[in-house]
Amino acid sequence: MSHRERLDRIQASCRRLPLWMLAWILLVLIPVNATGFFMLHTASGGLVALATLFVLAANGVTLWHYASVNRALALPHLIAWVPLQVALVARLIGGWGADAMHLDEWLLAVLVVMVNSVALFFDTVVSWRWWRSRHLNLEADGL
């Protein structure tokens, strides 16, 4: 398969996603996690950026390999975001980090914990379905 054909298949696969899912990914999930790159001066921002880089790299490779959006894309989220959630909650309750949190870091941590908690719920369901059936087609049952 040529690079162009692979890109066309990925694009077609993305267009088949439900509109709510596409909106969630493009308007909420990616922007909230990308905010970490603008807050690298904080401990939470650095962790969010690092987890985001991992997820982007792993999902980029997975997308390219399968040439479609599929359930395997949920696995990197579980690997990166579960430890991130633990670290951010620990930071929020004062159990990690020597310095006090400023308002901007606190807001980032709270927002990322809230958004990624919702995403992790969906990722857990999708990963469980993938593990049970080993069927990678996300569109097969809508999630």
C-alpha cells in the first residue's frame, strides 16, 4: 500500500467516526492535553506534555500500521494516563512536588484529571472489547 493510499484510508476511517466522538477528540481531549506544552515551567505541565508525546507517538505508529482508527488506539492512553492521573491527583493534594501550585498549574491539573477521567472510561471499555474479541475495527459497534 502506498503512503497516499494509507493516508486516504486513515482519513476515511476518521470520517466514519461518530460526530460526537470526533468533536470530543478534536475539541476537548487533544486541546486539553496539549495545554501541557504551554505549561512546561510547571511540574504538572511537564508531566502532561510527556504523557501527550507518548500517546501521540504510539497512536501515530498504530494509525499508520493499521491504516485505520481502531480499538488498539486506546491502549497507549491507558499506559500513559493512568500514571499521569495518579501523579496529578498526588500533586493536587500536596503529596508530590516541593513547590506550591500556582493557580495556572492547579487549573491545568484539575482540567486534565477531569477530561482524562472521562477518556479513560471510554478507553477502558474499548480496550476490554478489543482484548475480548481482538477485532480492531472501531466502527463495528460504534466504539
